[in-house]
Amino acid sequence: MTQHLYLSLMPEALIASQLEPEEFGTYYAVGSEHKTQGKAAFFEIDPGFRHPELAIDEALQRCVPHPDGVPKRSVYVSVYRVVERVPLGALGRLYLVTQDGRTLGIDRSTRLPEEAPGLHLYHEIAPLHPLVVSTFDPRAFHAFFMGGGSKYLSVPAFCWAELRLGDLATDPERGDVRDLPYDSIDHLRSCLVALTTKSVTTKIVDRLHPSAFSFRTLKNGVFFGNREGLVIYAMPSAETLRDKNFAWWRSANM
């Protein structure tokens, strides 16, 4: 059986498995007893990837079928400081899994979204977790955390998603909320307004925000950046998802 390496983002972990990505996604989100655990997001990692601080070979030696021939579902390699140790070249597809185990695979790209006027809402997924608003577009946001803002705020690597703000991106005080599902909209508005009235470029909305996020709020995709560079896993359009991945799209919007 083929052995796979998966970099889980919610929570951060490197896992070896004999399950194919779609099977692993269902198992990881729903569990072997079919009791819903919650949505998941993970990268498939180049099986040839190795790092001196990660006991990958030892994990793969234990990643063998059970005596009855059932594939080994998961062997944890590490649950600490994984994101910073994975180079961009080792990243394969990103898989977003709904809470009922529907899996969507997305390819990576270096074609970042074009700059547009307005403010941004970023959900930091791993290893950081806060929900923040910023005047920075994704490229500038990445540079900021690579040490361009302050050496005290820099990180070696991180993964984040940009979420929809709708009208609030350009008119945080009076913009129509429409279908935005966020809690504490008034607090979100005040944080966005602070970006326009104070000399700050980034402000924390929720410092204890959970790592999981609503897939239907994704604005453009999921970003992975380190000192090598920055890549995006661009979210397909709603029309494409409805036409080609309807089961996933329906589940993500429930």
C-alpha cells in the first residue's frame, strides 16, 4: 500500500497514512466510528521529504497494514513546529474537508490576487491562530511577518486564509453586512475603522480565535508563506464549485 505524508493545519501536525487523500479527509473529519469531529484542512506532502528534526522514517516504518489487512489510517510524526520545517517545494495539493467528510482538492499557484482597494480580514491558521484585520494585501502581509514589520513579530513560516469582508472592506463604518456570518460584527467594524483612523496597519480582532474557519467565507484562497516565498491555493469560484463539486459546495454552505 502507498504511504502518504499529510500536513494537517487544524490542528498543526505531520501525519503518515496509507489512506488516499479523499479517504484520509473523510477519516480525519468524521472519524472511524462515524461520529462527526469537525472540518479539516491538510496538505499532501512529498513522500520524499525529510527533516532532521522530524522522525519521518520511524513513522513510516510503523505505517503498515493491520493484521487483518486494513490500511493504517494515521501515524503521527510530530504535532509541534511542523509548518516552519516544510519547504514550499514539498507542498502538494491542499484539501479542505467539510464536517461530514466531503473533500475538495486545490492546486497551488504563485499567481497572487491583484491588488484592490480596501481592507483585509485574515484568519491565521497555523502556527498562529488570531483573526486579524489589516491594510496589507496578501503579499505585504507575508512580508510583514517575515520580518518586514518588526523582528519581534516575525515568524519563519505560516499559513493563513483571507476571508470576505464585502462592503466593510471599503466602508467599515456604514457598509452593509449582507450575508457575512461573523460574530461580533460591531467589534469587527470598530477594528476596521481603527485601521483608517489610527497609525496602525494590522489589528487583532480575536486573539483566541479557533484554527477552524468557515470555508464559505473564503475570499480568494489559502496562503502558505515562508522565507523562500509565498504561494496561494486559490479557491474555485462558486459557479465552478456548484457545477463540478456540488456535494462539497452544499456541505460547506450548510
